[in-house]
Amino acid sequence: MLLDIFQSGMPFHMMLIYIVITLTALVFTLVIHELCHGLAAYALGDPTARRDGRLSLNPLRHIEPFGALMMLLVGFGWARPVSVNPRFFDNPKRDMALTALAGPISNFLLAFLSVGVMKLFDVTSIITNTVGSYIGDFFFYMAILSTGLGIFNLIPIPPLDGSKVLAAFLPDRLYWRYMQIERYGMFILMGLLLLDRYISVFGFIGAIRGSILSVFMNIFGIS
């Protein structure tokens, strides 16, 4: 992401343009992810996200600085988690899993639509080539970031979304023990991210992301 831009050797003004493009794509990706968590919880009966002001497109309500920085540096990370109170759910385990899945699903859908918009600007000439290429690059970066965010959050380490999905299939006794790991989850993630500098702990994310994006691009006929 940003490291690639800095190492690209492009002129300074072009570098600034692509930094702005990347930051804008990042903000939009994170906001959609967390907003969909809140909307899913609200639809299932939990008003907590609404009371906390998280049903909003305001990025300041959603962005977590370190997670956003990781997305900029390595292409995957996280936002500030939406608070969910399972007491409002009819079926807490199932509805927590559905609420958790709403974020990654929104990311994959956003990536798919972004690739579609890339194709649209590739085959139309309604905008000048220069502006059109910037818009196409914006959606390209958003597809990359959104797919990476969706994949990363499906990892079953609390508090990532994948842990809520996995927990739905555990018996109650194991469920509560597993969810207690959440208080240590961020420390585990930061430790793994530091370890990733020496051992490719999260190397699979790039491979899966590339495969998903290849499928989307093939659907729209983009080489």
C-alpha cells in the first residue's frame, strides 16, 4: 500500500495524489465494514450500536488508528469494534455470528462492486483519461483493501469476526471459555503481527486476496 507508493519512484505530486486515493479508499472500506455490523445487530434487535452513534458514515466513529495503519502498510487490519449486547438477541450465538459475518460479507460485496466500477471506467470515455484512471485506481485500491479486511476479520481469533462465527458452532461450555480469550485478543494479534516480520504468519491473506480478486476480475472480463 503506502510503502509501494513511496518506493514507486513516481513524481512527488503523483505520490500525493495516490496517498489521498489510498486514504480515501481505506476510510470508506472501514466505515462500510463497521456500519454493516451495527445495522445487522440493529436489525436483529440490539439497539446498542444506534445508541453509541455507530450507525453513521462518520469515519471518526469507526476508525481505530493502529488497525488503520496496518491496513495502509500491509493491506489488512481492523476498525474500532461495534459494541454488541447479545441479551437483545433471540438466539445470542446465532445472531452474534450473523452480526459478525455482516462485516466481511459487506467487504467482499464492496470489492466486487469496486471491480465492476473499474470495468465501467475502462470501457467508457465519459471522463477524461487522466481523471478516469484516478477513479479506476481508487476503486482498485478499495477492492484490495476491502478484500484484505474481509479475509483478515474471518480469522477465528477474538475479537475478530471469525471468532464469533466459530463460536456459534461450539457447545455452550466451550463457547463461554472461548469468548473469554477476547480480553487478550488484541495482544495476541499484535504479537502475531510483530512475528509476521520474521515468519510469514499472515502470508496466506495475500494469496487468498489475490484469488478472490482474480475471480471478480474474470467475471467482469478484466485482464
